[in-house]
Amino acid sequence: MGQLVTFQCPGCFRYWVLSSEALEPITVFRVAPQESAREADEAGRIHLPFWLVEVDGAGIKAQIEDAVKELQGASQAVLQTGFAGVSVMKLPASSEMGFLAERLEKLGSLVVYVPAFKSLNTYAYLKVGRLLTRIQPSFALERSDGAGHPILCALRSEEAVALVDFIFFATLPESIQENGDFLQRIHLAPARPPRLVELPFRMRGASLVSVIGGFWISGRLVDGVESLVQ
Amino acid sequence: MIAGQTVATKDACAPSFTGAQRTATREPTPAYGATCPECGGTIRINEGDRSVRCGYCGSALYVVSPRGVQSYVLQPKVTPAKARLASIHYMTGHTGGRIGAHNTSIIDMRLIHVPFWRMRGRLMGWISGDRVKAVSVETTPENPSASPVYPTVRDEHESYSRLLFKRVDWSTPACALPCLGLQGISLRTGFLEWDVLDGARRGEHTIALPMRSERNVRKDALSYLTRLAVPAGTTVRASRFHLFDSTFSLHYYPVYMLRYGCAGRMYTITIDGANGAVVHGEVPRKRRVDAKALFFTPAVLAFFAATWFPLVAIALAAAYALDTAQARAYLPPHEWLALRIERLLGGED
């Protein structure tokens, strides 16, 4: 379980991905450090792989509006016919929906961060993915040269796309998460092919601190970190 | 496999099966022969292998699908003699010493490797629904003259949602062998030392063939895991699950199947080849005297046979007395009986 799908050549540091038929070269991106801090910062950094799946914000907003409309219509119909024993579909609070739709519209495109590192604690995936997707950090990307301490990817891009819905749901308030009738109508489709990006973390004690997110996670959640530190 | 060594492309690495055909005549195993695209040396690829290293030039080669399923076998830790002894102990123990080695004949004993599918992967899911809670409430009655309040129990629905992300290690029998009595094996623990079952070693074992496909097993696993994810006392309104990063392997577990005869009938005992425990066993049943069939039923029948005439007379007397009391008039018994028979046969009142 959790087998690596990318490999790095020890000679030229190029990355290869294990597709269904062969090993193919893959372009991996990395967060570009600021020029002033480049030298000092690079030394202690650990790069964890994430699939960045970009979803069109307007598309999600439209889905939300359609789902609300559909639920309102269905509830009205049930109330008018007055069928006994039929449960009225739950409607999400309009204030929360309005806030969510407005936020997505403002963002333009929502980037869902799907963790791709190998982990013994699988809940770490959900936790880290949720934190980064909520924050939506802004940074510049550059092509990774494979230097430093990259942790290799253990998740295929197709799988990452399939997990996008779950990570998006995890970022929502609990009141919306509990609305099954509403959420089951929401499906996030990637606007462009997912990109594999190495995000920088710094080891502080036994914790990994996200350089771009500001949060920290236990270092034990990520397989292979201990060996890099030693 | 590390990129940077020779990476074989699809065309270059596609195994040439001519080699396999050549070797098939000498050694009938499912391993495929192929030639190294770099040096032309002969390489051997076993079922389930993802990558292989050329023994001549050291090139790391990637095996193009289909790769098959990796198989593992567990060597028996129990000798046939111990298995036989365990079965005799079982027979003696379960028949209260009636049946032992002296009055049974062991017909045959076989070591069979029973296949189990093992699926390892990760499951991500989201469930949303209602949690039903019984709440005691005090109700005011509509009628003011009744008691002021009375307690009633009402169901309260509370919304819940759950996101889950868990590692899955699941096993299920790969063939239907109900007579063996095996339900599943614990594969998570590292106590069992599984050996890779490659083509060369396949002929060394008697193995039962898997009858369920990988696809069906995946479906079963997903349905089992989704059922397990639903909390008790809840109803699900919506859910979504995704099983990913899954790998399948076949594990062949050793089992001794012993057949013995006793009083003209055949019985089977299955012994775990790893720990010597009896998994499933049949023993001759003790013949019991059925008291109900032998005594009570004939006794009841005999009672009715002896007393049917007085019972009929008693019933007629009771009916006569009842009719006389209801009519408040006396009618001689023979006339009453004639009237009753006439009514019974459809005569007019």
C-alpha cells in the first residue's frame, strides 16, 4: 500500500512517473523562494509533494445555486402535496451559502491541495489537504530541480482528482457538511490537468512547519522524513 | 526501480513470448521468458513482478501490463503425523471416547493450499445522515380534566456528517469451500512468514484455484467497508466513497483435509496447517432414543382410541343440556337428536 509512483534519477535529478504502461518523465514544480531568503532558507527545507487541482470557482458557484434551487423546488413540492411520511429535503442556510458562493467567486479558481506523500496515518492526508485548501496560499512556482530533500509522490494524478470532492467537503463548515441532500449534488471537476508541486516544510523539533501555510503537523505523519533529518 | 538506469519503453520492454513457448516444453510454469532490450540476454519474469533486473547487463526493466497478481504461500508448520493426531483427538473428544483410532479408518489426508484474496489500499469517504435519539418529553393533554402532564417518548433526528480516510487491509476466501470451514485469515500480523509463490514453485504445492475475480472482490470489499463506516443508530441520507491505491494479492494458506470412515459413512476433518487447530470437523452422531417418537405419540393415540366413544357421549350430553337451557323447554333426547341431525343435513328450522 502506498507505493511510490514517482522516481528520481540520482544522477540528473529528473523525475519519472509510473503510468499504467511505462515510466514517463514528469515535470514537478516547486514553490519559488524569495531571492533574499533563497540561500539561507533552502538548507533546512523538506519538500512534500502535493497534487494541485484547480477548479473553476464560478462553476462551483453555479452548482451550489442549482442545488439550492433544486432542493427548494423539491421541498415546496413535498409541502404542497402534503404526503405524510415524506421527509422534506434539508435546505442549507442561505447566509452560509451566500458567503461560500461569494468567496468562490472572489477566488476565481479554487486550488484543491491533495497530499501525495506516503503516510502511515492516513488521516494526515485529509488534515493537511484541508488546511492548505482553506488557506489558499499564494506563491510563485518554478520547475523543480530535484535538489534538497524531496519526498517522492505516492499518489497518481487520477486518484488525486477523485479525492478532490472529499477535501473540498472537509473545508466546509460542519452545518453544510451535515447537509447530505445538498452536498451530494456537488461534484468538482478540474479545470486543467493537476500539477505535482513540492511544497516547502521546515523541521522544528518533531514537527513539520509549513513555510507557506504557517501551520504545523507531526513529522511522524510523513513516511521517510526521519531518514532525511538524520 | 530507479530512473537513470536503463528505462525500457513500452515497445522495447514488451516481453517476447517466443522464449516462453520454447521453455514451455521443458518446464510447464507460468513464468514468462523475455529478452532484455539492452543486451538481448534472457530474463525471467514471474507473475506479479512489476520490475525486473537483467542478470547480464544489470538494466532495470519495467514490466508492461498485464503483470498478473502476486501470489504468496505459507509453508505448513504442522507435519502430517501431527495433523492426524489432532484429528484423532478431535474425534475422541467430540464423541466422548466412543470413537477413536481403533474403530475408524482414515481413508486419505491431503495438504491443500486454500487461496485468499488480500486487498490493501485506502478508503476515503463522506457520510451524512440523521442520528435518531429517543427523548422523553412531558406532554400536556388536550382534555383539561385529565391529569396535567404525562411523559411520552419521542424520536429526535439530529444531523451528522463524517469524513473518513483509513487504511484498508482486508482478506476474503477466493474460492467457495464450505466443507473446509475457513472464513478468513489474519494477514495483518507479521507472525506468518509468507513466501513468494512463483512459477517454479507452483508445482510443489496442491493449490485450490481461485474462483472469484479481482473485480468482484473489490466490489465486495467496498460494500463491506461502506457498511462498516456507518455509525450504529443512524440513517444515511447521502454518502460517497472512493477506494484507491489498492493492491491485490493471493495468499495460499495450508490446510490438511482428512477423510475417515466409520460405520459405513464418510466424515471430514479440516486441520489448520499453520497451528494444528481443527478448523472444521464431522463426527458420527450418537444414536439417541427419541422418547417423544417412541412413547408419547403412541400413548396419546392409544388414549384417544380407548376413549373416543365416552368423549362423544359426553359432548352430546353437554350440547343437549345447553340447548334445553337456552330453549327453556324439555324435548326428549331422541327427538332433540333427530332435530339436530336434520339441521345438520340442511333441513328447515
